[in-house]
Amino acid sequence: MKGLETLVPPPIVAIVFALLMWGLAHLTPRLDIVDVPRIVAAILLFATGACFELAGLLSFRRARTTFNPMRPQRASALVDTGIYSITRNPMYVGLTLELGAWCCYLAAPVSLLGVLGFVVYIHGLQIRPEERVLIGLFGDEYREYQARVRRWL
């Protein structure tokens, strides 16, 4: 699996898992939930996820450092303020919330497996390799940041 590390852009990974969730939802029983509350909940979850992603992106832009998750070695600054003082991975938290919104919209409990699969994939093949690179770039400063701020929430 080492060859897959930071190879696939996380939004593409999220889309693949969303498609898998859609397929699972059509192959398994769905919950009989009233549409309006379910859709409102999905919209709120999706919007929250989008806010996490946007806040992360804006923080990187302000710091004038790369936000390309496939090339963490190009980071020129350690961003640890704003949303990055709450979570070290706001963009991945955002994508996870958006997949949670999709699961809510689909009303298929088995589609939660897609959210879990995404988290496992991103944790192992994206976050961990990024952390290794960031420790190499920023050393103790990044280790202190890791001790201060959670990886997810």
C-alpha cells in the first residue's frame, strides 16, 4: 500500500466512496424517514463540512504555503492558527462530514461503511504520510503542534 500514499487526491477518494455508498444504498434496505428533516440534516452537515474545508484552504492561502495534499514536502510554513488550532486536518474533517451528509441523504445505514472506509483510507494513506513529511520539515515545532491539537476533532 506504500505506493498509494498521497497518490490519489482526497476529493477523488471521497467521490469514489460516495459512489460506493450510493451503490450500497441501492442494494440494501433504507430507513423510512420523513424527507424534510433528513434533507435539512444532510444540508446542515454538508454546509458544516464545506466550512471546515474553506477555512482550511483560506488558512493555507494566508500563510502562502501549498495546500496540495499530494505534495506535502512543498509546505513552506506550518499553519497552526485559525481552524488549524481546532483540528490538524480540517479539509479531511470537511470531506468526512460531507460524506456523512450523503449518508444521511441516502437514508441507508449500510452507507456508513463508506464514511468509515474513507476515514481509514485517509488516515493511513494520506494523513500519516503527510505527518512524516511535516516532522521532517518542521521537526519539534510540528511535534509540539501534534501534542496540542487533535488529528481529527
